[in-house]
Amino acid sequence: MLDRVRTFFNEARQEFKHVNWPTRKEATYLTGVVIGLSILFAVLLGAFDFFFVTLLRVFVIGA
């Protein structure tokens, strides 16, 4: 059992050497893109929510 665990970690270490890791500049840029898109989608979803809640108030409550 312990031999299988060692083999797993040795193979995982070898695979990590094959990974093409991004540079610090690329990682920072891509993180900014993800944060920016997350904020954009949050604002859009908030706007749609506000719009539909307003529609419901006008047609359901105001009726």
C-alpha cells in the first residue's frame, strides 16, 4: 500500500515538470480578466434582476 502511494507521488511530481506554467505577468493579466468578467456579469445579473422585479411589481402587485 505504501509503495503505491510513493509511486503516485513520484508520478505526480514528474507530471508537474511537464506543465507549461504561465509567467507572473500572464497570471496577473488572466486574473484581472477573470475578476473583470465576474464583476461585469454580476452587474448584468443585478440589472436583469432589478428589471424583472420591477416588472413583477407593476403587473402583479399593481394589478
